[in-house]
Amino acid sequence: MATVALKEVTKVFPGGTVAVDGLDLDVADGEFLVLLGPSGCGKSTVLRIVAGLESPSAGSVLLDGELVNELPPRERRIAMVFQDFALYPHMTVGDNIGFPLKLAGAEPGDRQERTSNVAAALGIGDVLGRRPSQLSGGQRQRVAMGRAIVRQPGLFLMDEPLSNLDSGLRAELRAEISALTRELGVTTIYVTHDQAEALTMADRVAIMRNGVLQDVGSPTQVYSRPATLYVAAFLGSPRMNLLEASVYVQLDRHVTLAIGDQALYLPWDDMRSRRMAHYHGERIVVGMRPEALTPVAPDTPGHRLVGKIRYLEHHGHETLAFLDVGATAVALDEPSIPTQRAAASANAAGRGGLGRLLTRFSKGNRGGAAATAEAGEPGDRPRNPQSVFFDPGRHHQKPAEVVVRLAPYPQIAVGQSLNVAVSLEALHFFDERGDRIDLHQR
């Protein structure tokens, strides 16, 4: 068993590329932690630093509380599983699985017994005499897993081990890997760009972008209460609807969220309204997942948005309707410069810098000092000069397409109006820096 602690770990490659930027992350004994993010975000570099294959430019790596920055990989009691299997083609399956034991000087009898037990547990006990070229992709991945397990390591490091497999086999193996690691009780750090793997396998998910940790928490936490605008947009299929809204506060009554020519009203007894009061007269980003929207009849009371159907996507089990509600989309743009250092540690929810966010809006002016004063000065909300909001001009404006889930092949057509009820409890609010407004309630 093992615990892992990364303290202010930074990795800068020759040429100045910052692969990992001030990472603080703890992995508990027996925990299955998934590092999630797009290609090039630094997650594999983190794995290599933990393994000892890369040295951090700054910061500390601790295994079981001991500093291991200078400890070679062979002395760290770790086992790695790679994307490309990395099997020896001239060896049989049995020899591949038992090779680490041979290097460790284990007796032939003990080596054979442990190899057979691991192969049987992985369902490949009948192919021990074959060579890797005679196996399917799933069998080769099981051999790679077996070679890691037979060492009885304290820590598994897995670098996108399922990305070369077809979707059906990925689903099967991710269930097997998750169950096996929990049965063994081995601490596991698993790298992937696939959010389905992360949300189904992990005890906790750590989401990275451009070397900076954006958020960390259980799958339910990072999905239902993302810490940053980037995490909100990254998780979910279809992705979260992100809309501009202007905030107007009616003290002791409600907070008005003006979305285009329509509005939603957050009751004053909702605890989030007290935080929103600090944004009176300003623009924020409102996020709503498709599951927060329910088609209703036009005369249905409650919180609603009305939109015209721009197009429909039929997926067999459901239909997605894309509505124009008169709002403007908020689009994330990958920054061309290194991201800023994370503002807080990962264990405080990883509220790292987002880098540059490209945001397009159709109308609305930010409230002035008088408007802000009407709702009270926030005092505790420092301003970031690099706001996510700017007004680029009318030819850059992009209308929002609000995605709504419908029953399969509904009796509606493009161009028709659709009323949708909005679940206020499921709304997400982000400020001009891209940070969640009500993060403290998490």
C-alpha cells in the first residue's frame, strides 16, 4: 500500500514549456485517483514524475510520507501499465507476466505459481503459452496488467491503458480494472482523456488544463459542482449550456438573471442569492446542463425559457433539440500563453487559473460603481484585470444553442417554439475570472 503527496510540483522542459505548474495533490492509501484532461495538459508528465522517469523542476514528491525526488524508479515499489502494452514479443504470455519476478530472483516454482494465479484472475490462464502477436488487444492489455500485478506493488500507475481498444472492450476492461484494483487494495493513479472512464472508475477525479489543476473531488462533486468554467464545459455529453446573464438584485425579493430578452428569478431565500448580490449590475456566466431543462406546455407556471428550435439530433434513445433563446454563447478558447499558477491547493477544490477565455456576447453593459453600491460592496472579492468578458463587435457575436433532451423522434419540427422549465437548483454560476461563485458551499 502507498500514499502519494505532490507538493508545489512544477516541470519545465528545455525551451521553457511549462508541463506542470505548481501542482498540489494528495492520493490516499488504496484510493483510485483519475487524472483527467485533454492531450498535452500535463497528466502523463505527472505520472512520470511520480514514477521517477522525470525529475520535477521544483517541488516535492512523497511516497508514504518520504521524499523520493532522488529515488530511482526501481526502488519506489510502483508498477506501470502503458497505452501500448509494452510486451516482449519473443516471450510467451507466461514469461511476460513472470518477467519481473525473474528479475527479482524469485524461485522458478514460486514464479510459476504466482504467474498462474494472476493469469487465472485475469481470465488469460489458457493462453500462457502463446506469444503477444497471437492475442487480441484485450488479451494483451490483460497480460500487461498481469505483469504489473504479479510484482505486488504498493502503487499502480496507468497511462491511458484502454485508449487503443474498441469501445465495447473498453467498457468491459474498465469494469475489470476498477474491481481488481479495489479487490487488491492497491493505490492507483490512472491517466485518461475519456471522461466516461474517469466518472465510472474513480474514487476521486483530478482535472488538469495546461499544467494547472482545475478541480479535484469525487465524480459526483466535479460533475454536479464544477469549480471552474473550464471544468463545467469539459465534463458532460452533451456539454453544459453556458450563457451570459446580467445580474440585478431586488433586496429581500429575488435576484434577476437577465438572459437575452428573458429572465430567471432566483428567490432571496436561496443561499446563492446572497453571493449573487455582490454582482449587481455585472455580467456572469450561467451554466445549465440539459438534464436541468424539461419541455413543458406554454402556459405552465414556474421558471421557464422559450426558444425556437434551430435543429434536432436523433440518437435513437433520445433526441437533442438545439434552441435559440435569444442569448449569446460563451466559448472557451485554448490560451496561447502558459497558464497562471493555481490560486489554491488541489485539496481546497483546485481553483486554478483558467488562462485566457474567449467570450462572445451580444449586448449588455457592465454595471457601474453606483449599481454595485446599490447591492452593497463585496469587499472580499478581488478584481482580476484579465476578465473573461469583452465586447468584440456585432460580426463576432454567436447566438447560444441551448441543448434540451427530448423523447426519441418527437412530433416537433425545426422552426417551432419550445418552452422549457428550468430547475434553479441545478444552475451553475461563474464570475468574470471563470471561478464558481458559490464554491464555498461545496
